Amino acid sequence: MVGSVWAALGLSLAGLSALSLVSPAWFLTPTFSFGVLTYCSWPQDNSRNQSCATFRSLGALPDFAWKVSAAMLLGGWLLLAFNAILLLSWALSPKRLCPRRGSGPAPGLQAAAAAATVVGLLVFPVGLASPFARAACGDASVYHSGQCRLGWGYVTAILNAVLASLLPIIGRPRTTEVQGKTVFFSSDTEQIILVPETSK
């Protein structure tokens, strides 16, 4: 049961990360929006008539900082997707084959994905000084969006990074000392495991 919850959380994080990556709503103006991989434009007061385009490769991105950010964010997403697949296989495997302990088979993988995503999110606003962003946002510069406002795509990516960094901490088994014995508490197994204390 707990394995299924971790698998569902892993799949949700990977899906949210993919959604924020393809979203063109990281920074918005009344007639233009752009994200890491896509951008859209539309006539004034007619946002239903949008035309969108995608940067087809890292080389097509308008700034070096943007390229670094995209590479880190894509790397973080790939790690999250791989972690979700591991969690799903862990949840579906028989208990004898794979004992249930902690937050899954590779909590470090999720922490690495969160770190890569955070680095990508911190580097992306450096690209606001690029000619592409300045044409869209006016007087934009590094960490200053000019006339653009923050969109839901960037906020979703931030929340995703926070959740990805908190889940390995929440799922870590806790240990406690009780009268000379080490007691492991694991919410997955719903058991208490007593281990005799070794001499130091």
C-alpha cells in the first residue's frame, strides 16, 4: 500500500515536471509568453488565437544561460521519470523480492533530480538579459523581468522542485535508542525491528 503511494507521488512529480517544462507560461506579457522550450504570441485582447513555436534543440535557445537551464531542467525531469519507473516497479514487485523500507529503492535519485531542477530554475532568469527576452519584456535584465510577469509554468516548476526535495526527507526511516537497543521505525513495514547494541 505504501509503495503504491510512493509510486503515485513519483509519477505525479514526473508529470508535473513535464507539464512545466513544455509550458510557454513562464513569463507573460499581454500579447506574448515564453518558457524554457516553447513560446506563444497572440493579438491584443484575443488570447484564443495563439500561435506557438518550440525551440527544437538546445542550440536554438537564445542564450547560453537558457541552454544551461534547459539542460539542467531536462536532466532533472529524466531523473524524476527514471525514479518514478523504479518506484512503480518497487511497488508492483512481490514483498519477498524487494523488502519495503523507507521512501523507495533510490531516494538519492529523487534528491539529485531536485538539485538539478533547482539549479536550472536559478539559472533560467539569467537568460532574461538575452535579446529574445528583452524584445518580449522591454527593459528585462538578469533576474529582472521588465514588463513581463511571472506565469504559472515557472511557479509550478518551483513547487515541483520543493516537493521533490522534501519527499526523500519525509520517507527516510527514523532510528531511536531504547535501553541499549537500536529501534528502527519504518512506516512501510509497520514493524519495530530491535537490533542489539554493539560495543564501541
